[in-house]
Amino acid sequence: MTLARRFVLPLAASLAALSLSACGQSAKEEEKAAASAAPEAKPGISVADGVFMLPAVSGNPGAAYFALDNESNNTVSIASIAIAGAGKTEIHQTMGGQMKPVDRVDVEAKTVVKFERGGLHVMAFEVDGSLKAGDTAEMTITFTDGDKVSAPLKLEAMGAGAMDHGSGH
């Protein structure tokens, strides 16, 4: 066996083994990163009746409504809500004919909080023009402890007076 063969074959085998283990490791790291980026379902929390009213006029905000059921034994606090296809969202509360932003929503244990017209709701700004009535968009609710829950929102066209939040808007 020549000197070159004696060193080249083991070296080539070692490099092949290293590259294969690196591929496996990078695939595992990618899986782990994807899993950590995916929203976690917060135990005891469910979301129902999600609707996203698309703006009647391009450039105007839309509004999202839903019911959040806290079946857990603890109060949970909503820190933010994101909607796929909206550049920015804000939680608002209509009270006394005025609409004001809300920084956080506390949901007591064993209660349902409804986000609805004339009360709590989500305003969505910079709405992507590709969103169409009849489709769905994903909403992700983030809680103050970092847990998340995602739910679909049914996209609906805004009818006359559908976004009546009082005189605040």
C-alpha cells in the first residue's frame, strides 16, 4: 500500500463521517429552532368564533373579534395579539363612546372574555391587500408569561356599520 493510500483513505472516511454528522446535527438544530419559534398552545386556553372584518377601504384598519375561554385555575394576561397579514395590531376597548388602546387584558380563571363590537376588540393596521373574504388568517395571542395560542380568523368583508366602535373612530 502506498503512503498516499495509507493516509488519504482514512482521511477521506473521517471527512465523510464529519460532514454526515454535521448534516444530521444541523437538521436537528433546524427542527429545534422551528419548534421553539412555533406558537405553544397555552394549557387551559381556547379561542372560538374568530372573525376578522377586512377594511372596506384599502389603507383603513380592520377589526378582529373572538371569544377566549380560560378554563384553567389561574388568571392569564394577554400582552399582545398578532394577525397574519396585518402589519400592526392593537387591543382596544370602547367605553362611553370612546375607543382607547389597552396594554393588557386579564382573563380570570374559569371565565370567557369576548372581543366584540362595542367592547374589547383588536384593531389591525397595514392590512395586506391579498387577504380576501372567505379565507382565513392566523391570529396569535401572546400572554405576559410568554406562552402563546393560535387560532384561525374567518375573513369577512366589512358591511355598512359593521365596525361601529362608537365615536372614537
